[in-house]
Amino acid sequence: MNTNKMVQALTYLMRLANVERISYMKALKLLYLVDRESLRRTGVTMTGDIPCAMKHGPVLSKTYDLIKLDPDFDQKNEDEQLWCSCFRREGYDLVLFDDVAGDDELSERDKEILQEIHCTYGATGKFELRDITHDFPEWKNTFRGEGSRPIPLSEIAKAVGLGQEDQEIIREMESARVALEDAFGGAVE
């Protein structure tokens, strides 16, 4: 996952909405929608995070881990430090308290996608977003009633209408990423 790009995408969405506070469920849904649209348009997700099917719909798993992070825990890795330098969790909300991330990692195409997701879903409430994502075929085909299961990018590609050839390329890229993670014992960007 590109944590810096994910933080930039989320802060960009919050600036578009002119808010410093957002429900973390809504943030997770909007970022999922961003990655889904990015995959449809470019063949890759914007954040590089791993989508998972959970009770309240699809979420980006590493982003969710950052949201759940205890900010008082002293031993933070670089991604956790970046996250904690920009956001703090208050109950079920995320508060942007320092927009240090900027937007230098966001391409013009990324910004277009973020603007479109904001225009389409920015005024939508967190539970309505949950209900919308519950209708996505990739969530329906992956969620098993409890827990968390990774959603294959090829399932998302199929759901957004990419052709067989594109789905196969995405499936092969995903398999290669998983093999590298297994070989090196961690996330590979």
C-alpha cells in the first residue's frame, strides 16, 4: 500500500467536502469507491491497499488497521507515524488535524477520480454508503456472514465491467504480489 497516497487521497476528499471531521466508515467507503473507480479506469487501484469484505461492506484493510491504531503506542512504523501526524480518531470519526501530506503523489487523473467520487457520493451518509456497497457483486461474492475476507481485484475488475483479458492481467498481477509478499514476509508495493 502507498500510505502517503492514501492519506493524500483522503485529505483531498475532505478538502473537497470542506470538512475536518469524517465518519471513519464513510472514509473507508469513499476510499474503496476511489480504488474501485481507479481500477476500472487504469487497471490499478489508487492506494494499493487490499480490499476486504466485512460486515458493513468492503473496506481497505491496511487503512482500517491505521484507523484502529492506538495513537499512544510508541513504536510506530513509518506509515503509522504518517497517519498519526495527520489524523486522530475520536469515537467513530476521523479528525484531520494537520494536512502535512499535501497532494504531490496524486496525478491529475487521480484528482479527477477523487472529484467524481466526491460529487457522486460526498453528500451520502455512512449507512447509505454501506448499503450501496452491499449491492456490489464483489462484496456479495466474497462476504460469508462474519469476519473479513480479501476481495480479489479480479472480482472487482469483473464487477466494474473490465473484459476477460484485463481481468486475467489483474489476476496475474495480484498472484505475483501475493507470491512476493509470501517470499519476503510482508507487503510489497
